[in-house]
Amino acid sequence: MKLFLDRQLNMNDKETSILAILNGMYSKKYDHLSTSVSLIGYEMTGKFLKTSTKKERTIIDGIKSAIQSLIDKEIIGLINKDNDTYIFTSKGLEVNSNKKKFIVVEQWEMQSIFERANKPFNVFSFFCSLIGTLNNQTKEWHMSQDEMTTLWGYGKETINDYLKQLENMQLIYVHRHKKRRANGTYYKLNNSYGRYCDRDAIIAEAQKYSETVECEGFVEKINRRAIKLRYNAYCNDAKKYRNNPAAEIDLYRECVAYNRSLGVKPVEGCYDGEWKQGELLDLSVFSDNARNESDDNWGEPDSMENDFSIEEILDLHTVGEENKEQKNTDNESHGEYNQGIFCVTGKDLDYIDIDDLY
């Protein structure tokens, strides 16, 4: 089932999701749509929602509030209702592509988001906005994050979070250019993106796009200590990576970047009167799936200092050995380095998912 959204309507995230599914459920054979909160929830998620589950109860409440909001704004018309059962007019549900431009989303894409996203209404609305920018011929586009924040009202951290979730679901593909503009601004070339199924076309068009802009290559800065700690946690069977292919693939790409960086700037540290050079990470510990799914065209990950989940922190050993091996590198990038046990301080709270504590 295809879902249609009018690009011109001013709606919030919940309203966007509900109008999309109502448009998909409506048939021109009838002059009205009879449905219920339960049926709408089923079409959105692929299952009947239960109020006993917090996440599903949140979706049910979101459906109810969005329906009422759409009626109040007169975007859709109501004939009658009985508790959670509604009879809508065709107003706002008819699709006439000759008069208006619509964003087209597949029902399975919506169901994937509502099954896996941490904030499904928000992520789905962002997905629709992103898909709405795509060039129908080239299957991709390359809007900057600054433009996204201005047009859609999201912060950059939120945009990065939603992009990562959609990438992990394989709903979008992002080609991260390893070039920056040669105009003195040092801005990176905008990422090219599109639907995951069109990744070959995205890569081809991204290369054409990069040829139209005067650019220069650069080596992205990565936090090697953070990557090495995550790698050690993975080798020690950290909970985060158990039955989590997406997290394993992300870590594999970071480790590939780590090994490449050693070729540019080797790690050397002096301790116990001896010199030791950092060694390449053994990538054979990763599953075949992680190695096969990884693709250089995704670009190097943007590693953030102390970007650890609770599982990783709990699984980390005392990092004295890491301190020794990385001491010289860390002195260069972080100032004086104090050896000891890794701990969480106030400045680290932004990187912690509180839900992981329970």
C-alpha cells in the first residue's frame, strides 16, 4: 500500500503520520472512510496494539490526539464517531497528482519505523521530509544539515540521530563525501542520500555532484582511543553488540578507519623504558555479515569522544593497558592524561541513554 502526503500542509509529526495512513486506507470507490483507532494502529505497525505496553500505548494516544487535531484544523472531515470508531469524509484523503505534488511512502517503510524507531512519529515525519527532497530522476539529493535545521526545525544532534536510525533500518543510504570545498571555508561537501534500494544510483550521482564543486581531499579526524575501547568491549562480548548487527557493522567501519589512520600517523608511546608502536586491529574477529555489509562509500564515521553506551562502560576493564598504548597519542589530543578506571562524569551524561540503566 502506498501512502501519500501533501507537501503544502502544515502539520506536526503525529498529524503527518496519521494523515499518511488515512490516505493509504481511503478508497475512491467510496465517498467516506470507516475506521477505528485499532485498525489505524494495525495498518501503521502491522499488529494490533495493546495498552499494556508503554510504547504501544504511546502510539495509541498519539493516534487519538492527531485525529482530533486534524479534525480541529479542518484538514480532514468527520461524519460521525462512536468512542474510537470514526467515519470520515473524503476531505483531505483524495489524491489528485495533477493538481498537487505528493510525497509517496510505502506502508512497509512506515511499519519498519514504527517497529524499530525510538520516537516513531518523529522519525517517520523526518523520513517523509527527507524523501520529499529527492530528485525523481537521479533518486538522490544533497541538502546540508544547516538547511535541514532551518526548513524542518530539528537540531543537528536530532538530525544525526534520525539519519542513523534510518540507515540502520536500511530505509535510506547516505554517501559521505571525503572531500571539502576548496573555497577557504573548509566545509565538507554535502552528503548525498536517498532510499537504500537506490544506493547504486546514489553513489553514481554523488560522484557526478562532487565533480561540479571545486573540492580538495582531506583526512577526517577520528578518536582512536574511543574506537579501541569499543573494539575491546566487542572482543569481550559486550552486551551492546549481542544480536545487534547494525552496531557491529558501525564498529567494523570505525575499526577500518582506525587501521587506515595508523598508515597516516602511527601510534607510538614510551612506557616502562620501552617504545611500542600501535598495532592494527584484528578485523577477523568480526562476523562475515559485518564485513560484507560494510561499504567504503558510507564514509568514515564521525567518532565522538567518550561516546559510550552504558553496556560498553560496564563491560570495560580498567584501561591501564589502553593508557599505556595510547598515552602519547592522548597527550597530543587531550592534554595531560591521568591513568585509572574509566568513570562517568557530569559532562558525559549527554552521551548516555538513561533507559540503558534499567
